[in-house]
Amino acid sequence: MTMAESIPAIDLLQAMRDVGVTDVVAVPDTHQRSLITLLDQDDGIRFIQAATEDEAVALAAGLIVGGRKPIVQIQHAGLYACVNHLRGIAGDGRFPMVFMIGLLGRDPYRAPSEHAGSMVALAEPLLDTLKVPRFLLDGPSDVGMVAEAFAQAEAREGPTALLIGVNTA
């Protein structure tokens, strides 16, 4: 495996603009701090800070019902905290919801699955168990997966996940 590289936050922001994201509903992830900083300054995409991951999922569902196109931004520990809402609201409710999940604490020289004893290693298997398609963004060349995640979410009428491999730049 090659080393995972930081993705410039401006590239992720542009990818979100390109697919028409209107809102980022987040339980702020320090792994994606540089992206959050840009979102705070951006007039085109509304940044909504949620208190919990469950609240973020429910807010995103409401935004979708209202005709908006949100993304849910959390860290991998938050993925475990919102499993019931991910399954019950996004999955069973057939909401085309994209999750941007930071793998905080991941060693960039190792695949996420190689993190024995770490919750980083469980993110991908959990998403697989829930039948949530996932995309690992391990460098700038992976930014195109943002569009693919949204396309799949819409086609399947259900959640997809973007795993941010290392801190955004």
C-alpha cells in the first residue's frame, strides 16, 4: 500500500459544489478541520453544526425532504454512535444521504483494516454489514469519488459513505 495523502480542503469543497451540495450537517471532525474552516467562510454551502450524530442524520433527512442536498460530516467514532439512525432513517427511509467520515488517528502507511485494536479498523466492516457503499479517499486523486458517492446514493435511494483517510490539508 502507498501512503495516504492529505486532500486539499478546497478540492473537497469544489467537489461538493460540483454535485450541488447545499448544506453540510456536521458534528465537527477535527480530521476535517481545514474543510470546516472553508465552509464557515463559504456563502454557497450552509454549515449546520449538530449536537449529535443522530441529530445530524435526522436534520439531513429533513433537508432532503425540503428539496436540499446535504452531506453529513462526522468522524468514525460518530459512525458507531449513529448506527440506528443510519439504518433506520437513511437506509430504511430510503434517503440518498452521503456521509463524509474522517478516520481520525489512522496511520497513513496502513490500510484502515490493518489498525488492530482500533475503531478505524471497524468502520469499513460496519458499513459493509449495513450494506452502505463506501469510498476511501486516500489522496487528491480520489476527489472524484465524491460525485460517485452522490450518484450511487441517488441511484440506490440510500446512504453511501466517503471515508477521509487522513487529515484534510
